[in-house]
Amino acid sequence: MDLTERTSAQGLEAYIRGERLAASDSLAARDILVQIFNREREEDNFIVPAVAEPLLVWVISGTAVVEERTLGGEWETSHVAKGDFFLTSSAEPYEMRWKVSGADAFEVMHIYLGIPLLEKAIQEVLGGSGAVRLRDISGGHDELLSMLLEQIRVELTGHKAVSALFLQGLAQCMAVHLAREYLDSSADDITHRNALPAFKLRRVLATMEANLPGEFSLGELAEEVGMSEYHFSRLFKKATGHSPSQFFIRLRMARARQLLLETDQSIIDIGLEVGYSSPSHFSQVFKREVGLTPSQYRK
């Protein structure tokens, strides 16, 4: 298969099937390019070339199961509906497919913000210079972002004469919001993950389970999967519903419950085996997590 690694914001339209319903003027002239599409109800696996500008895709209507992966990687699944969004900053092409459910049309809006505008917003937020580094988000939901995007949609579809000044103002608001909420210095290394990939999650859990008696180290776990601590914590919580430290405690308590029921070890020794040198601390944590003291649980 021929592989086009990069294309322009305008050129990406040719790679994804669907009917274009509306579009703004050029990105260079307005700091923002907006396109609204009615997408096909089912799209088989295809390759999406990378685009220089970060791409934000907002679901206007319809529900769908969308799958993405880096080339040759594992598929990551997102269940999306009206108001959900994707944010893509990857410098590499990636694969995508989806299937729509329900009767509603699958309409989406593509928004490209100019790099100079994003850089200005990031510099303001950081208080200095900084490159455009936005996290990749799949199937996210952001009420403030949705409000801004809805105003863009209405301006583009509800007025005979679209105001470039109005769109520029909304673009500036979006750029600042993205800079405040979605900056990530490790975004260049992590592409298209809405949760920690399964193989990395398994690796982290194995490391946690092997080190239950030891001290919890967020830095070591993040290093294990090649991520920043911030990005790792966020994706781990997305995958499990708990922060890494909370999940580590839950693993400790699961092991303690097993030992209390299946062995004759003393409560002190069980506490030591799951990392608590103080019996009172072990009992306190166990009761908080399980609802009973270790001795009550064992009865």
C-alpha cells in the first residue's frame, strides 16, 4: 500500500470519505480552518497522514465505535457520541476505522488552529517560550470546549456571511483553553492513546505485584513504560479508574485478604508482607479500604 506520511490541513480531506457540508476560509489567513463533514456509516481500516497543525475533531451528531492505532500497533477503541472530541498532535501517520450505530448521521467538525496562535497561547500559559505540545485525546469530553465549538458551528452554518473576526476570537479562546488543559511535554512520544495500552498496563501491574512489600514509586513505574509521570498517571487512571498509588494500595489489600483467608500467618507478618511495618497503620489502611479490621475480616 502507498503511504503518504504527511499532508496539509486542506489535503487531509482527500484521505477520509464523506460529504463536506461547510468550511471556513484558509488556515493561514484566519488562524483557524474549520470543516464540517457527514461521514460514512462504516469505514474500514485506512491510513491517516500526519498534519503539521494539531487537529481537533468534534462529534456533532451520531454515535460510533472508533478505533485507532499507530502503524502496526494495537487497536485502541473509543465509544463516541455527540459532544465528544479527538485531539491529534502526532507527527506520524496512523490507522483508523469506525462503525456508526443508531439512525443519526455521523457528522463531525474538523478544526485546525494555526501553530503561531497555539505557540502564543502556550507561551502565555507557560510564561515563556515553548513548542506546541498537546496531548493526544480520543473520545474526550470537555464542556467548555464544546461551548466554543458549538459557537463555531453556528457561525459557519447559521449565517450567510461568516465573520472572520468572530472565528478568530473563538480560535484565540480555544488556543488558550487547549494550552491550559491539554499541554503535555511527552506528547511527541505518545500517540493516539485514550488509556494506557494493554501491554503497558500489564507490565505496570506485574511490577506493582512484584513489589508489594516495597515503597511505591510513581517515577519508576512511569519509567517502566517510557512516559512522564504526569502522562502515565493520567492514562493509568483512564484505564483503571484509580490513580497508580490508589491502585497499588488496592493490590496490597487484595493480597492481604488472600493471606488472611488462606494462611495461618499472623496479622503482623501479613502486614509486613504487603509493605506495612506498623501493625496499626496496616489495620487502619485495611479498614479504610475493606470496611473491616484484619482480625474482623479473618473471623
